[in-house]
Amino acid sequence: MERIEFDYSKLRGRIREKFGSYKNLDPHISFSTVSLSNKLNNKTYFDNAEMIELAKALEIEDEELNVYFLNLLVRKDKHTHSRKTY
């Protein structure tokens, strides 16, 4: 079974917009910036509590959570990708 991957480019942009860097975001979240980086690089997944915590720090409305956290990267083959948001 193929691993599910998400496109976090919009989330990365929001972090840059609000904090400039992961380092500046660090005091506002309870998990490490290394953990955040792993999640944004699809090495691990966000759990629900982490998503809510990060959304609050980034001032993301509940109605927008899917746009930032559930933008599924669908692999058509090993060289092309498409995106699907739930």
C-alpha cells in the first residue's frame, strides 16, 4: 500500500507569513521544530491535537483546517503528482 502524503505548501506559507521561520514559531507550540519539520516533510503525521494547536498559533479558522492540513498529494505515477483537498 502506498503511503499517504499531504501537500503542506499553504501551511508553510502561513508559518512564514505569521512568524517568518520555524524558530520564531517554536515558543507558541508544544512540539519541537524538528518534529514540525518531519511532519511538513511527510515523515510523520500530525495528530489532531497538534493540528488544533498549530492552527491556533497561526490563526487558522476551523473552517480552513482542511485547506492547510488535508491537502492530499495524489501520485498518478512515480513522476507526476496532483493535489486533492478534502
